[in-house]
Amino acid sequence: MINKDKNISIKNWFKYWYKDAYNAIEIKMPWDFRKERCVRTLVSFLPEIKNMTKNNGVAHDALADCHFQIKYCSETYRTIKNIN
């Protein structure tokens, strides 16, 4: 079930816009990169899908990691779509 209580702040989305600006003037970003949202937003709705998805690829291999991410993101999206 989708956790509708998640508070996904719009502030997290704006952080992407400022990242390049901070880098350009060589100032350390005042937030933790792990709190930025992308695939993490999708996964946060149903984290159990990622946890149950088997990764058959080589760890830390870019292509294998990409295939794994596609696998659990696709399943998460399908599940959310079927709930609605």
C-alpha cells in the first residue's frame, strides 16, 4: 500500500536547482545529498519492492546497477498504477 503520509517537501526538489550554483562558487552544499529525491521518491512509496527485488548483476557496475534500478522502479510503478 502507498504510504500517503510521506511528507515529500517541495524544498527537496528545489535543491537540485541550487546544486550547480553552490558548486560554481565553491561553497559546500548545506544539505545531505542522500536527502535529494529522484528514484528515492518512487522507492519511498513502496520500499519493500526494492528490498524484495533480486540483483543478479555485479555490485557497483554502472550498467548492472542501472538494470537493477529499472527492475525495481518498473515494478514499483506498476504496483502504484494498479492501486489507483
